Amino acid sequence: MPETIRKATVYNCASLVLNIILRFVNNVVIARNLSPQIFGLYILMVNTTFLISRICVSGINSSLVQKISSNIENYLTHKEFDFTISSVVKPYFWIHLFLVFFILFVFIISLPLIKKYLFDNNFILCIAFILAVIIQNLIAFFNGLLQGLKEFKLLFHTRYVYPVVLFCILILLYIFKLFSLKTISISFVISLTLNLLFCIALIKKFFPFLRGFVSIPKTYGLNPVIKQSLNISISGLSTFVLISIGPIIVKIASQVDDTNRLVAFLMVTLAICRILDNLFKTFIRSAYPYFSSWFAGRKILLIKKYLMLLLVTVATFYGLCIVVTCLWGKILILSIYGNKYVDSYKFLIVGFGAFLFVSLADVLLITLYSAEKENYTAKASIFAFMVYLIIFTVGLITSMNPIITFYISLGCSQFVLALLFTLKLCKVMKT
């Protein structure tokens, strides 16, 4: 493995693992000190916050990383203010700023609906949700900036601030016995705010030459950025949206009184399933720019070797997870979350099966990105999204359990997506 890929992967995996562990611990602490109903509301707010932020900035940040990386050699050579970095960052900064004000406007207009249908008429939770979405959008911009500059070490530091601060606040809440939905929501916003301030401080200290990007860009500088960002977002966000809207769909589609409890069960299993999925995504995305150069250099054998290694590793790990869950899943959930969530272990088996195809499709997606086949991946992703909706609708009509229906729909749609990606990739490598 090239040294550059190894270093990027180490920092990305380290930040991901640390972040997952800290968030996992925080969720366990909160789950043990709140009822499943209240915990379900809180986790719905957190999940929806990161969902909206990811939808808003994913394509923009991917485009930002690509553009900065293409000019990175000039930056590394001169280390000073010049047109390469500043002119690239400028349109992205203003697009992010526009998104923040647009989101604020939309949420203010739709506040009664959000309050009624998502957060059970809890006004404090609605306000915390709106503030958190705006703050997380700004954090995502600065993280994309650091990633494009290939400052993976600094990026590592920015990613653990929020969970560490939240954990410290949770300790104080536990000591003073102040656990409630109101205090947890406020703690979430405070943690994100401190994370944003830390990102701004890093940029200001290490990259003072970037201050020029706050000047207003010309219109023609925005158009190609918007077009490219939208193209990347279509294929890059489809699976993330399918996973993240799970709690919302389960809450709306459930025909039982205890819907928040079902949401909590789903989030318990999703938290475990996404650990492996995020690990594999981190590895393949660290190698993304190098895959692109290998395709350009027609090093097909090297790509095939790397790709097969990734696919076999994914299948093996998920297979082991399914076997272990079948044998000791109930004990696992009981020891981590307590007896209030022990019934969720049966959903974990179906969840691992679904995420097997999620990770396989993601590996193939990034490989097709490297081959510059974004148009095909966008069309295939839309088709898979339609497959998901059809299967989920059938599941609801037949009165299946909403969580089981969600996982089966997700797994089938990602199986179709992985199959389409495989067929296209075989054709690309032959030609």
C-alpha cells in the first residue's frame, strides 16, 4: 500500500473509531438514564440533524475536496496566499452560507409541522434541532476544507471534540441528577457549538492565507460548482438517505402506540451495524484519489487485486457478525444497553444482512467514481431507491414489523445496486 494512502487511512480510521466509540458510549449513557420513549425522541433529533447536514453538504464537500486536491501541489510549494486555494474555496463558502440561511428560513416556516409530527409538540427539542442543523452545516464545510488540504491530522482533532464535550456534560448531568430531554438537547447544541469554534480556530491559526475566501465570488464561479455538486450528490447520498430516514419512516409508519420505543430499538441496532460500514467506507475513501490515478494509468490488475481484497473482507466480516449475533446477540444487547432493549437483538441479525450489501455497494460505487462514471452511478442509485420504496410499501401493506420491513427493503435495494455496479465495472475494466 502506498505510504500516502496508509497515512490518510490511519488518521481517518483512528478518528472514525474514536468518534464511534465516544458516540456509542454517550448513547449508552443516555439510554440508561432515560426511558426508551424519551431516548427515541432524542436520537430521532440527532439522527435527523446529521441527515439534513449530510444531504446539504455532501456533494458540495466532495467537489470542494476534489478541486482543492487538484491545486494542492502549488499550495504545498508556496504555503502562501495565492489564487489557487483562495479562488477555489470562495464559491463553496458562499454556497454553504446560503444553505445555512435557507435552512433557517425553511425551518421557521415549517416549525409547527416539525413540532407536531417529529418531536411530539416539544418546543425545546425543535429549537435545539434547528440550531444543531445550522451549526453542523458550518462544521461540515471546515472539515471538507481540511480534507481537501490533506490535513488529516488536523481533521482527526476536529472529529472528537463534539463527542468528548458531550460526554463531559453527561457526567455533570449524572452527578447532579439533571437528566431530561431538555438538558440532553441543550447539551447536544453546546457540544456542536464548541466543535465549530474549534474548527474556526484551527483554520485561523494554521491557514491565515484563506481569509480571502470570504469575498463575494463572481456568478460564473458558482455555476460549475453547483452543477458538479448536484451530480455527485445524487449517487453519493441515496444510500445514506435510505439509512438515515429509517427512524423517521418507522415512527410515521408504525401502527402501534409505542412508536418511540420502536425508534429506539432501530437506533440501537443501527448504531452497531454502522460501525463496520463506516470502517469500510473510511478505508476505500482514503484510497479514492489513488484509484483515480490507477485508472488513468490503466493499472487494471492492481485495481482488481485491491478491489477483490476489499469485497472478500467485507463479506467475511459481516458473515462472522451474523454468526456471532445468532449465538450471543441477546447477551450482547443485554450487557451493553440493559434489559430495556434486549428484544432488539433479533433485529440485529437482519440489520447485518442488509448492511453487507450496503458496504459492498459502497466499495463498488467509489471504484466507479474513480473511473469517472458518475452519470451511471446516479441513474443506478435512483433505480435502487425506487426498489426500496416498492418493497417497503409492500411490507407495510402486509403489516410486517416496520423495523424488519426497513432492513429487508434496504438490503434488497443495495443488492440490486451492487449488481448493477458490478456489471458496469466489469465492462469498464474490459474496455
